[in-house]
Amino acid sequence: MIQFDAVDKRFGDNVVLDELNFSVRPGEFVTLIGPSGSGKTTILRLLMTLEQVSGGQIWVGGECLSHTKRGETWVPADDKHQRVVRKRIGMVFQQFNLFPNMKVLQNITEAPMRVKNQNKSEATAAAEALLDRVGLADKAKAYPAQLSGGQQQRVAIARALAMQPKLMLFDEPTSALDPELVGEVLDVMKQLARDGMTMIVVTHEMGFAREVADQLVFMDAGAVVETGNPWDVLSNPQHERTKAFLSKVL
Amino acid sequence: MNWNWDYAWEVLPGIVGQGLLVTLEVTVFASLVAYVLGLVLALLRRSPFAVVRWIVWGFIEFVRSTPLIVQVFFMFFVLPNVGITLDPIPTGVLTIGLHYATYTAEVYRAGIEAVPKGQWEAATALSLPRGRTWVAVILPQAIPRVLPALGNYSISLLKETPILLTIGVLDIVGAAYQEGSAAFRYVEPITIAGVLFLILSYTSSLLVRRLERRVARSN
């Protein structure tokens, strides 16, 4: 479903991703772990087109996200092309990034109405169903600031799901939360995984990764160091760098 | 110097009845021009086209670097030569509004930049069109924050309106001067004009302070 072909990402002289190859199959739950600055978040940001590749190509569902073909040559994709491809992708941010000027319900219905041209009653019904799914049916009329961090993040998940994505990206979704609120967000994500959503999750929650993930990817310095079944990687890491990192976080 | 109460009462209705209304009219409409045009300038300064950004930058620098009175004379005496003739009050409203728009543009810019980057990213992640992102997400967060600063510019603007005396607008000061010249006695009318400005500025600044507190609370 997702394929990174020798993707480079540089900011000036700073190499963030170094000829990265990486792929995700449909329905797979992949967690990315690694020290900060290792490039995990950049993978998500490239997929969401918040950043552009410096080299290599990114494929989403058989279509190239980063480039389009002009005649026989590949050229960097324009915004119009990327817009079409990225509509299949939803993203949840560390800082939630809900729209504070809108009520919870409008946060969720805004994009379906404006982008998918759903009418109001259609979008509202879908939003209410999603709020129910994340356990916040009674918060439709609240403003984001009136919710706890965990509730805000669950609304953010509902907002992303309202666009009916085929792939969900989570960028450290629980890192900004008080410890007692982490569980409620992870529960929603587990449910989503059980429903068969393809998910890429950057997280420091190793217990969660071990329990839910199909594939665990350990990254360091812009490259994949080790990948495999989370149980194997976490309990029996093969590389020194993986061992060193895990000894600090487990 | 002596103060004549009878004379003061005599000139007061003329200054308040005519001058005050004109001052308020010019202030309100010039402020509206400054608010709307300032936002337009702020948005154009973020245009994807470099040419547009340069033109707007040049316009802002030009307007800010020349005295308001030169701009007033230009609009009033030069524009008719190219076939654009406006009455004194509309000329004043437009010129002062335009002048202050170059300052409110900066206020809007700061307000827009204060909206967290994550809001743009969330809008991109949802594929919201750019125009809709501005209207529904960015501006509703940016504008409430800048309202107090806009209010302060309206107060400055209010105090500059007497400049329109030079093109024959009878505002508070113009009316006071007219009353004074009828009797060759200026102390009372000019003092009254000053006190009226004091009252207007002070009450406006109280309103702005209330607004500031409300904005601070809602953040």
C-alpha cells in the first residue's frame, strides 16, 4: 500500500532520511520507533505532503505521491496531484491541532462538507457516529478547549476518520497527554487496528507497540536499522544500536 | 487670558452639532477602510507571486514614508486632473483609511503569524482548500487577537482627522476655528475642541482595554 523507494530528505546539509526503503501492506499496523531526529516523524510528514522529498519516490496505493510522469520523465508532483493522492490518508498529530474556533462537531464535519461535498445532515450523522465510536457522543457541542487532552485527541482521530481514509498516520499521539489519559487514546487506536485500518504510528509506547503492531521498525539517523515482528525486535534485538536504544526506553 | 463662559456656551452647539458628527463620521469610515484594506494588504503580502508581494511592499513603504498631509493634498488636488473628483469628506476617509491600512496590515500580519503552524498542517491533512482554510480556520483565530491593536489605531486615526481642515472638512477643529474666527476669539472654541478629543480618545481607550481583557480571557 505504501512504498518508499530510496527516499532522501535533506534540510540544507542536514540529512534526515538517507535513501530510505520502507513499505507497508494493506491492513498492516506499523510502529516506528527510534531516537528523536531519526526520521520517524519525517516519514509521516512526507506521506501527508507536509514536506517534499529531496530524492527518491513515494508510492501510495499504486500511485506515485511525490512525482508525476510528464512524457517519459518523472517530475515532482504539483499540489493538485498530491491533493488527490493524500485524500486517502488521515493524520493525527502530537498536539491534536483541533480547530479551536469550531465546536467538536464542526471540527469533524468541516472537511467532509468542503472537500467531499457531503451535505450537512449527511456529514453530521457521520460525525455523530464517529464521536460515538471514540466514546464522545456527548461532546459534539463542546469547544476543544473544554475537553481534556485525551478527549481532544480522540476528537482528532474522529476528524481524520471522517474523510474515510485508507491509511491513518499517528505522530506520537499520546506524547502530549497526561499519563492517565494515554489509555483512552490507545484503546481507540486498538479498535481501529482491529477494524482493519492500515496504520503507521510513531510512538514511544513500547508495550502498546508489542501488543498491537504487526511490524515494528527501528530507525536511527535517517535509516531503518531493524524491522520485524515487535516481539522479536523488542525482546531479541539484532543490532547494537537497537539494543542501546531499547535498554534506555524499556 | 480670560475665559468667557457665555461665549463658550454660545459656540458649543456649533462645534458639537456639526464638528463632532463629522469627526465621528470620518473616524468610523476611515477605520473601516483601514481594517478592510489592511487585511487585503496583509493577505497580498503572502501572495505566492513575488511580483504581487513586491508591489504591495513598495506601496506600504511609500505610504508610510510620506506625510499624511501630502497624501491628502495629492488625493484632493492632483486626482481631479486625471478625472477623479471626490468631495472633501470621502477624500479624507479614503486617504486616512489608506494611510492607516499600511499600519493595520502589519497588525494583521502579526496576528496571522501567531496562529500555530499545526493549524495549517491539520488543514492540509484534511485537504481543506486554501481559501477555506483562511476563512474558516486562520482568520477566525487571527482577527480576535488583533482587535485591540486595531482599536488603538482607530484612536490614533481619530486624532489625525483635523488634518482634513486643510481641504475644507469642518470637523471638531474646523468648526471650532470657524466659530472662533466669527468673533476673533479662539480660546474657548479651541479649548472645547481639545476637551471633546480628550473625551473621545479616553472613552475609546477604555473600550479597547475592555476588549483586551476579553481577548486575553478567551485565549
